[in-house]
Amino acid sequence: MDKRFLDIDGVCEFTSLSKSTIYKRVMNDTIPYCKVGKRIIFDKEQVSAWILNGGQMTDDIPAFKNFLN
């Protein structure tokens, strides 16, 4: 079964980016993510759309954290 939500290690493997790069993008809000408590999670579908958009956030890729409010 394919997981929809990824943790930091999963998104690193999925994107081939390093942990430090992912953490920098989270700090700068330049990758779709959600913080649940102390954990950072990523929606695989939104990360895929982000990749297809050249790593740029657009209005078509809503910030995942907005879905949990």
C-alpha cells in the first residue's frame, strides 16, 4: 500500500533532497507541509505537484497546514 503522508525521511527519499534542504524549505515555507505537534508531515500529492511546478509554491498548491485549521 502506498502511503499518502510522508515524514521527513520519506520526503527526502521521494524528492532526493537532503534533510537540511527540506528543513530549510520548511523554515521558508517553500514546500507544502504540516506541523502536527512537533512532527512535520508532507502530503505526497502536494509534494508531487510542487515538484512538477519546479519546486515553486503556487495558488494551485495550497499550504497543507491550512487544511488542519
